[in-house]
Amino acid sequence: MHRGLDLARPRRRWRRLLALPLLLALWLALPRLAAAAPAGLARMQGALGDLLLPRYTAELADLRQQNAALHEQLARSADALAENEALRSLVGAGLPTGRWQPARVVARRGGALTLACTAGAGAPLLDPQGRYAGRVVRCYGNDTCLAALAGTEEDPCAGLAGAFAGLLDRSSGWRLTGLPADCGLAAGTAVTTPGGYWLGTLAEAPRADGSGLTAEARLTDTADLGSTIFFVKY
């Protein structure tokens, strides 16, 4: 009786040893089986994983959850890094007086931006270099606001150059129009808004337009309207 039991034990061990290569071969064949029979593949893979490695399914689910959390943290970190970089640029360009908050672009629509901010209507909008880009025209109740870009219908923008005033026109690039034909301004003259915010510099001496009564000039060193971060006064 005892002898018979002793003979049976090696057979069971051999069966277990033979099962391991078969299970491993089935595991390696799973990618090919997926194309032929995709339904239930995840359950089969999990069952084989639990058989070969205890707690495989539970640990895999935990790893996937950790991976999703890490991706979410990385996304938040990218937004924070962009805001910090924009703030450093603004400080280096000479921060205007007042309190300013970074405002991330949530959406773009024509000449308007939806920003993540809590500023009031009329608040000026600057790019990371401190150049005037527009103003807030509407506030929502979900910590976002709508801003109109400079030179659009909702934010017609005057430009002061020396002792003269003109009007910003962005229909074909940044241009200061409506200047007196005999203003005598030189290229490089600084242009600001009536509120004192930087608008740009004259890229050339103003030239008379078709009427002969007024002149216009292209502007340079203007706001980067494609920025993903702006600053809003509050």
C-alpha cells in the first residue's frame, strides 16, 4: 500500500512539470489567438496569469490604476510648468503694476479666447512678454472668462505713438492706421495703449494712405496671440 502511493507521486510531479511548458506556450501564443478569437481573450490571459503568477490580475489592475494617476499628474504638471515659464518671461519683460493672474487658454474661436481665470469684464490681457493682447469681455460662473483679442470688433484698440494717436488694424498684420499724414514719426517709435500697455513699435515711418490725409505703419514687437498662457489683471 505504501509502495503504491510512492510510485504514484512521481507521476503527479511529472504531470505538473509537463503542464508548465504547455501553459507557457499558450501564454506566448496569446497575441496570435487575439486575431482569431478576440472575445474573452482578456479573461483567458488573466486566468493564465493567475495560474503562473499568483495575484497577477490584481497586481495588473493596480499597476494600470497607478499608470492612469501618473498620466493625470503629468498633465497637471505640464500646465503648471507652462504657467511658471510664462510668469518668468513676464517678470523678465518688466511686470506692469497691479495684480496679475496666469490664464490658460481653454478654447479659441475666431478673435476670441476662452480662458481659465476669474477676472472681471474689461480686465486687460497681456502675453508672457507683457505686450497687450486684448481684454476680458465676459465672465462665466465656472472660473472661465471670454477675452477679445486686440483689434477685433469687441476690442477696438487705439495706439499712442509720440504725441499722436492711431487705431490698431489687424486685418492684414499689425498696423497702426489713422495717423496724421504729417506726423513725422520715425521707425522704432514705441506704441502703447491709452492705458499704458505695450502695443509694439513702428516697423517703418508712417506712409500716407489713399486719402492723402492720414498715414499708417506696420508694427513690430507685438503680442504673441498664439500663446497658450496669458496674464489677466484682477
